[in-house]
Amino acid sequence: RSLRQAKLYGADAVLLVPAVVRHDTTYEQAWERSQKQIRGLLPLAEKLGVTIAIEEVWNKFLLTARDFNQYIDEFGSPRVQAYFDIGNIVHYGVPQHWIRQLGKRIVKVHLKDYVRRTRQFVSLGEGDVDWPEVRQAFRDIGYTGAATVELKGGDKAYLSDVASRVDRLL
């Protein structure tokens, strides 16, 4: 349904969280089951020209950039790529390292900031993200695609502040 709606509305990608590892679902099961389901969607994604963009979201799955790369590469299709969330990686990784490792697999980006010590998402520029390094990493891989702010909503003043932070940081 999401693939068809994306095509209808002119979107070129849909975000997908492919699996969750829990006490009753192993990492291997999550990998195999989710790949099977995505493979079933690939013919439609290819027909519609819509990319399935995989995001890592603290679901105990795709915990390293190496795993993320392998997961995407095993599909052998340009219709399965990465939706990279900068803030999600800060908790246990270094965003600029992941960006360089994922490279051309990144088709969309979520902008967020995070503080490890308090384990909280914060306003852009107030967390542990090294924005100059992140910016350089995106330059290094030649990324020129979309970047969406994934933060709480707010009034006009708040949104103006967010916009100025994005301009300053990127």
C-alpha cells in the first residue's frame, strides 16, 4: 500500500523499519524474515520506481554499518537503500563513520541530535552530533539528496529556529 501511495503522491521512496529483535525473535530470524518480505515487494517497487528505504531505529537490528551494508547489498537492487537517521546512531555509534561506510546506499536522511549522557533527543546543535564532521562525511560520499528534520512540532517561532539551525549546521 505504501509503495502505491508513494507513486500516487509523487514520492520516490518509502521508509521501512524492516524487523525487530526480541526475546522470541533472533537476529537471524529478523534478517531472514524481513528479507523474504522485502524481496516479495521488490517487483512492485521496481515497476513503480519507488525505493524501499531501510531505517535503523533502536530495534536491536542492523546494529553496525557493516551489517546495514550487507543487508542492503544482499537484495542486489537499487530499489532497496538506506534512510539514514543521524540521531539514532549517536547512542551507540559515530554518525560520520556510518555515513562514510553506507556511502551511496543513503537515499534519504533524518536530521536529529542526541545526548548520550542523558539518553535524550535534543534540539539540533545541542547534542553529541559532530555536525562539521557529519557535513564533511556527506560531502565525502557526494550526498545531495533530501534531509528531513525529525523533531517535535511547534509554533512559527520554533519552526523558524529549527530552520535556522539546519541552515547553520548543514
